[in-house]
Amino acid sequence: MQIVSSIAAMQRLAKKWQRAGTRIGFVPTMGYLHAGHLSLVRAARKRVGTNGKVVVSIYVNPTQFAPTEDLAKYPRDLKRDLKLLRELGVDVVFTPSDAEMYPGKFENRFSTYIVEEKLSQMMEGASRPTHFRGVTTVVAKLFNIVLPDVAVFGQKDFQQAAIIKRMVADLNFPVKIIVAPTLRERDGLAMSSRNKYLDPEQRAQAVILYHALQAAKAAVKKKSVAGGRLQADLKEFITAAPLARLDYVEFFDPETLEPVKQVKRGTQMALAVFFGKTRLIDNAGL
Ligand code: PAF
């Protein structure tokens, strides 16, 4: 497994593979890998086969964090990440520095951003207004550096995946986006690097996100339900966990992300819940 930290070296490798007709599968991550990330890596390998190359990037992207968010504290363990990726047979890990990705940002030498203007307005975009601009910008940069044929994203970040698919379609990136299912802990909590921030009591109550998704699924199994009504019921359901503070619960069309008035089978649901300063998200098709 090669570890590459320079953009020029990564592009040279990717171009060499391209010339040889070798398919490139890519999994962008912010590191602190868990089983969910590893399942994305396996999906990438499956897509490109044993003759293809799998690249994983590990980069905690500052432009997707607001000044008040957890950038400095975001968990990191490169040594462990590299060990896990080596065991999985990854070909290249791309680990650039901030100076490499955003040269002279603070002297104003970086000033081009990619902004998706529609799907990024609601939910995560409403709660974290500069977040998706940072995500689309870094993912576009990474695509230009790694030159992937296929890139794999997790379903847990449903809105992120939808926005990246839209960016790829709108800007004609020659890459196929795969969205791989959410992996869950035994009790149903979606795997996330941020789960590490939860203390034992918060961790025990965090399963409420999964239970809320299950409750909504049960509520619309036989009949449709008014969105406002279900929202109110779930708000009550979630705040029964004393440490939980609901940020949002939304019901929407899985393609357009437009909110729906009547919730029925097939409607997508997403929610964000704070436990102390830790903000967890989850989603499911009902
Ligand atoms: O999902 C993530 O971990 C990040 O948003 C991504 C796609 C790696 C971009 O920094």
C-alpha cells in the first residue's frame, strides 16, 4: 500500500493507471475509520475488481466545518487507519496536508468554491449553512486529483450523497457515484466517527434516532400520515430520551429532497439530534 501526500504525485499515479486502462475506485474519508468506512472500501474494490486500483483519501477538510464546530477536536488516528486499510488491500492512501489542499488560503490565495444551490438548502444545509459548500469543493478537488471511475459514499449522509450526485451530473464529472448502505451498531445506532464523543449515558440514549426511524416506518406501514402530525409525535418520542435535543426531523422525496405533506411508504425521513455538543444524524426510506 502506497501512502501519498502530494497532489502532483497522486495525479501522476492516477494518470498512469488511466493510460493503462486500469479502473480507479475511490473512497473519500475524514479518517478515524470504522466498519462503515471499511464497507465502502469493499464496495469500491468490488466495482473495480482485482485488476483495478482502490484509493482512499484521509483528509479532515477544514472548509466543511463552521468556526464553531469540532474541526480541531475531530478524532484522528492515522496509524490505526493505515493498518486497517492495508489489511483490506487498498492500493493507495492519499493523505494531503491543509497547505497542500488549500495553499495560501489564509493569505487569500484560495478563492474558488463549488456551490450546489438547491438540495443543499434544507436539513443539514439549514443547520450548517457553509457545510455543503466545503464538501462539494473538496470532493471536486479530490476527483480532479484521484481521477476515479467510481466513487463510494455512505447512505448515512444521505443529503451529502444526493448533492454529490447532482454536482457530478451538473458539472459532467466522468465518475460513477455509488451509495452504500449504513452500517449500524448492534442496538441500531448508525456508525459514525462522532459516536466517540458520547459519554456512556448519551451513548445509551443515542439509539433513539434509530428507534424514531423504526417508529415512523411502523406508523406509515398501512396508511399515509400527515407530515406535521408525525413530526410532532416523533419530537415527543425523541425528547423522551432526557439527554436528546432534536435539531430537525424531516420527511421528503428521496430524489428532489423536497418536503412532503403526506408521509407514506417510500418517503425518506432524516433527523439530527444533539447529545450535549455532539450532533448525530440518521435517515431511512420509510
Ligand atoms: O463524508 C465525509 O466524511 C466527508 O464529508 C467527505 C466526503 C470525505 C468530504 O470531506
